[in-house]
Amino acid sequence: MESGVLYLCATPIGNLDDITVRCLNTLRECDLIACEDTRHSKKLLTHFDIHKPLTSYFEHNRKEKGQYIINEIKSGKNVALITDAGTPAISDPGEDLVKMCIGEGVRVVPVPGSVALINALIISGQNTARFAFEGFLSMNKKSRYEHLESVKDDSHTLIFYEAPHKLVRTLNDMRKYFGNRSLSIVRELTKIHEECKFTTIDEAIAFYEETAPKGEYVLIVEGKNKDEIKDEQRQLADEMSIAEHVKMLMDSGHEKKDAMKIAAKERGLSKRDIYNQLIKEDTQ
């Protein structure tokens, strides 16, 4: 084991058998283990007969404790960072510690293992070729709506985390921005009550308004249908002149030649038709 390294150690998200040999070896050999909740992590470590000094590292102490951890590493110690479950630095204050380490020239090494979003995606039945992890939606209504607005037209699969007490509200907010899309709801991954529900946003709202949500949820939302995107682009194009359409595309960063080509495709015309119409509009 190298000296003066931060190891990001992925721990099980439920089933303890999912821990890797490499993770166990790293935790046994490191000098200090930083964890989200020392009481929670101590149970995991005791199960595997690992007895190392622990220090807490969580959202509300991440700045001062982050610097403490970096100082320990710079003194030659190896520190392992673990979260309550899964991979550190994903929707987790470990992200800030990694940035601090990079800024101070401290080496960071991943020790791979369980991550809820990937395990949920591969059993969801949704498109796995292109996807985006969106994390938790903000508690602030304005920020939450801005987030949903910013991704509502994305055609790739969207992945969200959500807590049970906020699930119904989140589903209702998604309905406003996404419409009634296909949705896979995964909960309690690798645990006794693991479940993947293949449904729609409307069906999910109706179900969870009658049945209290339990467990931690991963929501895998179908991306916007490409045909729907094309219809909306065509409708928007029909509401403006060709010159306005080309200008809008140029304002978004396209060269004129490319803007004409895109406008032609969105309007179902040839590039020559676009060129001739632009000349006609310029002379009017």
C-alpha cells in the first residue's frame, strides 16, 4: 500500500457479501477510516473484524474535517473514506474531499464496489446506452422546478435518488414537467425486500398515494421520446419565418451553413428551399 493516499472505498448497500476482498484489505491496512456515521460504520467494520481509528466526515463538518484528513494524509498516513452505504463521493460530501485533495496534490485512489444507481439502471428495462445521474432533487421548490425544467427535454434516461417521505411529491413534480412517461422504481437494492416496479408516472402516483413508501428509492425515468421532440421542433418552426428560424439556430452557436441545414431538416425542406426563401424574405 502506498503512503499518503486517500482511498475511496465502496461498501455494501445492503448485502454484506457484496464487499470486495480489495476493500477489506484496504480497510485493514489503512491508518484511519473516515466515515459518515461512526456508529453505523463501526457495526460494519466489527462484522469483518476490522478495528481501526475512526473519524466522522459528513455534510456539516466537511470543511474543517476535510482539512484534518488532508493533514493526516500529508503526514504520511493512509486514509480510507467510506459512506453509510455504497460508493463515496456520489451525492455525498466525499466529492468535496476529493476536490480538496486534488487541489493540495494528494493522491486519490478508488476501491470499486456497489453503487445504487448502476445496479438500479441495469434491472430497470430502460435505455442504458445513454443516461444521466441527477441525484436528489432540492428541497427548495424553486431549485427543484429549475432542475426538472432543465432536463425535461433530454432524450436519454434520467436517474434520481429519493427518500420515502418525499417520493409522492417528487412524482407529482415530475408529472408536471415530464408528462406520463415510463418509469422504473427500484427500492431496497440487495436487501430482503428488493423490488423493481415497472410502471408509469401516473400509475406510480396513484399507487403511492394509497400505499406508504418504504425504503430508499432510485427512480429511472424514460427520456423524452425523439419523435415527440421532432414534432415540437416542427411546430416551433412553423410558428416563425425561415429567417427567424435560421437566426435562432445561429444565436445558439451554429454557423449559418449548419443553421440552414438544421432548419431544412426540421421543416422537411431541402437546403436549397431554405436558401431561396431566405433570399425572398430579404428582398421583401
